Amino acid sequence: MESSGDLVPFPLLMTCNYRACTIPYRFPSNNPPKPTPTELSWIHVFRNSIPSFRKRAESDDTVPDALSRAEKFAHRYTEILEDLKKDPISHGGPPDGILLCRLREQVLRELGFRDIFKKVKDEENAKAISLFEDVVHLNDAIEDEAKRMENLVKGIFAGNLFDLGSAQLAELFSRDGISFLASCQNLVPRPWVIDDLDTFITKWSRESWKKAVIFVDNSGSDIILGILPFTRELLRHGTQVILAANDLPSINDVTYPELVEIISKLKDEQGKLVGVDTSNLLVVNSGNDLPVIDLTGISQELAYLASDADLVILEGMGRGIETNLYAQFRCDSLKIGMVKHPEVVEFLGGRLYDCVFKYNEVLE
């Protein structure tokens, strides 16, 4: 469904004490004109991302004078970050992950860059689509239901590695590419830094959820080889699934129109996903335009369709870890993603590329 109208709060969110950003960048006791160590640390993270963004912008052949405009982007965004280091309340601050992402997107869009990752997204989507059936058959061959669900979850983590918003992963990807099956085998061993998988599987084995809303993350292997096989398993169990995707492009996140196209390519002539009926699958525009999300502002369509869901899933580091890790809902919720920034590792106390699987059950 297309998005229209003003943004509204997500209806299942417990809004009292809700703060989108997980990591506190500053406290009331901090001096307003002085940047905090956390703010400086994250400004540095975004500063490190500029070269990879500039490189993508330079190669955007849909934009005239891409080379000079990419240089302007790098210069202007660097200036903004330097301003925030000197005066945290400049540019709408004090800074946090949402503001730093928004400012970066604003500079790109003002310079005419709409989707600098479009080419790599299309390439990765085509690769992942060609592997989809094989990945599904490998999962279907696991007869033990608990083991099959664990394998599907590991597939989400492996797919989530395709994240060009992480400077380290962007460099790795441009150099070597990332193999989905190798990533599945090389995940950090359990227990993960937050590991509620056994509790989730126990609930899964007892009963099915009626309706699940999944806030999806990246293009390529993430959505196609990670989330969609997991979604297909939910559909097999009779759960209606709503996939909520971004309104506008941001990094390599999948957008609503792209996801509609991906699913249409994966369905067979009967409209099935490798034998599973998709009449209970909906794709919705979330109204979001960033790699992170503030759940007090989502599309009216999503709010309407999600109001009676009994499971909310936030997938990916941006939506489920850096924002919303501690968000509380009126129904069961799952935050799932891979930790790809050393600063998040330090906050959570895990390992780089550790996994977060945070499941909260609401007891009626």
C-alpha cells in the first residue's frame, strides 16, 4: 500500500517513556553547549562513513555532475559534523543517531542524489533472487521444527551483514563481496549478546501469532534470503504478515516499491512462494526515510493495518538495536539484528558482529 498523509504514532507502541535512540547521547546533567563523549564518538562514526558515501555518489549516473556534487556532499556534511562538535545544539541538535542520519540524507537530497546505492541494491537483489529457492529448500529439509526455526533466524543474521551503512562492512563488501551461506556458517557462536531464541522457539511451538508486523532493513540477501524465508515460515503457520518498508531510499535499505517488485519476481504463477500461499502477505509503506526509525511517526496505512497485530518485529541494527531496542509494545515483540559498530559493542558488552535476539512476550 502506498503511503499518504501525515505520520502518526505506531498504535502498538507503549509511548510512555519512549525514546527512539537506544544509546543515551547525553543526560539532563550534561552541559548544553558542550558535546558529550558519546556525541563526539558517534560524530566520528558518521565522519568515517563519508568516503564510502562519496564514492557511491560519484558513480551515480542519474545525477548530472555527480563528481562535483559528491565532493560538495562530502565537504558540506563534514562541515555540519564539525559544527556539531563545536556547538551540539547547532543544526537542530543535540545530535543523536536519528539527527545524524537525517542531516546526511538532507545534504544528499539537496544536491540531487536520490538513491546513490541503487546500482548495488539491484545487483544484490538479482543475486539473492537467484539463490532464494535453494535457501528455502535447505530450510524445508530440516524436519525438526525448532532446528528449522533456529536455522531461519541464523539466515536473518547472515543476510543482515549486507549493510553498506557500516564503514567496515562497506569496505569489506567492495573488496570481497559477502557470501550468504558462508556467513550463516561463520556467525559468532551462541549464546549471543542478547539471546532469547530458545524462549521464542518455545512460544512458536505452542501457538501461532495471528498477525505479525516486520519492519524490514536492507536489500539483497537481508530481505530475500533472511527475512522472506522467515516470513514464508510464518505464513505456513497461518500468521498474516505485514512487511513494512521505507518510503524513500536510504543507504541500501529496501524501499516499498523495491520490495513489491522483489516479491512479484519470487512468486510463481499461482502467486505462491515456493509452494506457500501468499494471500496473507501484505507489503506496506512505513512512511520512514532513514536507516533508523522513530516509531512516533509512521504512515497512517501501517498504523491502520498493524493495530490488531500480536507480534512486532524490528529487524536490523538501525531499527532494532540503535533505535528501539528497549521500546515496549502492547503485544509480543522481537528485536533482531547484528552488531556492526564497535560503539554499540561497547554499549552492549558483546563482540563485533555479535547477534541480538531480544524477545518480549506480553502475558495476558
